Amino acid sequence: MKKIISASRRTDIPKFHYDWLQQVLRNGEAAVANPRFRDRVYRVDVRPEAVHTLVLWSKDFSNVLKAPMNLENYNLYFQYTINNYSQVLEPNVPEYSYSIRILEGLLQRYDPVQFNIRFDPVILANCGEPWPGGGHPETARLNAFERLCRDLRSLGMNDCRLTTSYIALYPHVKRRLDNAGIHVLMPDDSRVISLFEQFVGIAEKYDLRVFSCASPLLEKVCGLTKGACIDGALLEQIFGGKVSKAKDAGQRKACGCHRSSDLGDYLKQCNFNCLYCYSNH
């Protein structure tokens, strides 16, 4: 049984550590420090014959588009975050139109089913939308989501997945947002459910399906499927073969992901500097 490699939940490797990733793939092995006990280093076998799927997480896949190099030896699955927030929340993330152009280029080489488009997390705040005077935060987010769905359909992306969640305000995230003068609305459960029902309705209009990410509350939304960003059954369906469908014990309790080996390191900096980032302490 081959393994799933994740690169990475902990930082944006395809954008900021791409040369390192290519070197690791050339070597066939990665040395990864335990995120909690850094003196413990373990080796991850990344030889193509040992890997079922390489899962790439990023907000900018331009490096992959320009020079896939050693990636051509692997089955690839893309976790592509496209939120269309302003630089208030995502200071260094490319503009929405650029992200769509990169996606269009990737589709010349990869199939839509190899993509999980992440509109995640949803944030309702006093600022952060990409246009001034965008109206009520809920309306602005719904408009941004509809624009994304419309563009995905125009690119023939009906077989991709769309994944979303509402922001979890961990203490370090709340402090960072507060320091930036950003007030995040935390509506009650019924209002959150109502909002995501509208997301589902928009997606259905464009023949797209929406999945939740680690959110028991959103599992109550009619038409919204509990998601697994790393879904062993889906990867078997796409690429054949067998992978473990055991729960990834290193993730949150509500996470539906299956087991993978993550190559990331929190000390490998992500320079997007998103204010809502969970992993940036």
C-alpha cells in the first residue's frame, strides 16, 4: 500500500519553498522535524514508487505551472485556495484574476477532478473585501463565491471539489486580527447555517458541489457534504491503487482527512502573511 504525501498544511511549499521540494523529490527522501518536538527528526520516503499521491497546498501554483520538473513523476492532487479577499486580510496573495489564469493554465495539463478549490475560511468582518463599499459582509462573500463558481464552470471544472468553512477564532488569530483593527462577526449557529445554505444554492446553480472542512455545524447544512481534503477513497478513484483510509490522527477531531505524511515545517516561512492564518503563531 503506497502512501499519501502532503506538501503542506504547515506552510506554502509550492510558492515559497519550491526549490527545496524539487531537491527532496530528486533525493527521494525528506528529513522532517516533529512540529512539537523539534529535536525529533523523521525520514519520509518520497520515491515515486513509494508514493500514491502527492497533495500540494497553495494560494499560488505559478511555479508548478512554469516548471513541474520532478512533479511529473507523481500523481498530483491540488488544494488551491482562492478566497478573493483584499490585501487587508491577505497582504501578499495574488489578485483573484491572476489565480484564475494560473488555474486555467494548470487545466491544460491536469484534470478538474484533481483539484479541491478552497474558498476557506469564510470571514465576515468590518473590512477585508476586495472592493470598497462592498455592502454587507454576507452579501460581499456571497458575491465573491458566485464569481468563483461562475469562473469554475466556464473552465469546465464541474468535476472539482469546492471546500469551505467558517473561521475558527483561535486566540492567536483573534489577537492578530484585533491588532489590525479587524472585527470578525461571529453569528449564531442558525445564521451560519443560513449563510452556507446560500453558498450551496449558488454552487448548485453552476453544477458544483460544496464540502465542509472540519466543521460539525456545517454538516447540518442541507446539500453540504462532510469533506475530507485528503480523501483516500477519492484518490483511489482518480489514480487507482490502494491507500490507507485510517483517520489522520494529527489533525483536529472534526477533520475527515485520511492518513498522510506531511513534509512541511512551521519554520519554513509562508510570506503571504494572511491575518487569519491558523498555523502562523
